[in-house]
Amino acid sequence: MMKADGLDEAIIGATHDIATGHFRLVYDVDMCIDILAKDMTRSEAMEFLEYNTFGAYVGPDTPLFMFNNWESLLEEDNA
């Protein structure tokens, strides 16, 4: 499984893709922001994750990033 650098404390589990046979780590986005916000603002941390992490596909082992507050994402889409 591939890890995201410096975000080990934000790992909340793993998933298995039955189609490829690969296991992928799952990270909590809020916990990732908390980790990065030690060295930058929360807004900068989210921007960093969006630009450098969420969109990076590095093969079938690419980690997944989970939004625990997913309902708010639906509200943003409908606004």
C-alpha cells in the first residue's frame, strides 16, 4: 500500500479493490488538515491537499481521502 508523506496519523483504515486485488489506505481529510495546519493555515492546508494530493493518481495503490462531513459537500454542490 502506498502512503501519503507525513500523514500517517490520519490513516483511518484500508480498502480492498476486488477488481484489481489492490489494498488502498484511507485517510481522514480533517485529520490531514490538522496535521498540515501545524505549519500553515487551515485554508492553506486544504489548498495544498487539493492541489498536491487529492488529484494525484500514482497507480492502483493510490491512497483514498475520505470526507467525514460529506453531507456538507452535497450542500455545496446544490448551492
